[in-house]
Amino acid sequence: MGNNTINDVERWYSLVEISEHLGVSKDTIRAWIKKDTIPYHKVGRQYKFRVSEVDAWVESGQSADADKNNTEE
């Protein structure tokens, strides 16, 4: 018993909230979703994000390449 995991569950962020968290526009987030670069989850017709996953993505340096056109592949 004594299991407090419900308090540890990370809530889902909306597209608007994650754009505010990162300080970029909603259109930028949508472009990253189209390129499949930013970590996201689709819930019905909405996109949802976990801040921990997005922060890890930013810290990994992958976000630095998200705006580039990967033509060399």
C-alpha cells in the first residue's frame, strides 16, 4: 500500500503549452511534428507532450537540427 505514484505521474502538455515552454511558436512545433523530430504522442486528434521527453530532446542537441533541411541523406 502506501503507494504515492499518482502524485508522481507527469501530466500531458498541449501543443500551446509546449510551445510556451520552449519559447517557440505553435507553427514551429507543428513543423517539428511533421518532420517527426520532437517527441510527441497523438491522443485522438490532439498532440500531447511530456515535458521530460521534450527537455531530454532539447538537451540531447537533436532540436538544433530540427529546423534544418536534411538534404544530405
